[in-house]
Amino acid sequence: MEGLNIWVAELCVCSAAVAAAEKLLPEGGVKKSMYFILGLLVLTCFASPLESFEVPDFETAPENYAFEENTDWLNRTTEEVFKSNVSSLVEQRLTKMNVKSKNIEIYTDIDDDNRIFIDKVRITVDSADSDKLDAITDDIYKSLGLDADVVVR
């Protein structure tokens, strides 16, 4: 409470000094410059308690923990979207070949640099399309650059 009393007293003294200085200022261009300087003086007196203000140190979680948790979630989500998109591309190629697929599985992996790469593509087709296995494998490789295992079930 004593600090507040001192601050209020400083403001009163500063205000009185500024009021007296204003009365003594000559008219003209100097008066504008002095108003600016006196305004800075009042602002400094007003803000003087902030110099002793201390911000408490808050405990925070380790930076790497939050980053790794978000990175893992992002990697999983990105991997799921990636698999879905590749599966959709394979499905489109099969549709163009008039092949009905039962199942398309995309096996991926993420390396240390968070890059996703495709380990394997497994396509299960209907037994009616068993004579097209080599054509399917070739088309998927030529059009998408993927090595595909095509199985019949």
C-alpha cells in the first residue's frame, strides 16, 4: 500500500510541475515542442510502477512433448488421407479396365523425415477377372508408378 501512496504523490508532484511549466511557456512553436516533452514526463511518471512489476514464471510442459504429440496425430491423419487418395486412384484405373475390385489395401510407412512412401498395394479382384491379372499389374505400374500385388478371391 505504501508503494501506491508514493506513486500517487509522484503523480501529484509531476502534475503540479507540468501545470507550472505550461504557465511559463512562451507562445509559438516552442510551446508545441514543450507540450510533447511534458506529456512524455507525465507518461513516464504514470508508468513508473511498471518497472518493478514482475511476471511470475509459469510451469509449462516440455516443448518437444506437445510438438511430438501433434506431429504423431498429423502423421496419422495425413497417412489416412494419403491411403484414401491412392486407393481412389487405383479404383479409377480398375474402373477404366472394367475390372471389379473387392478390396484395395495400401501399405505405407513414414520415414524419419516424415515422408510417406508406399510399401505395397494389394488388389483383390473378382474371379471373373482372373485372366487380367498381368494387365492390371502393368496398368497400375505404368499409370501410377505403383507395384501392385493382384490376387483373386
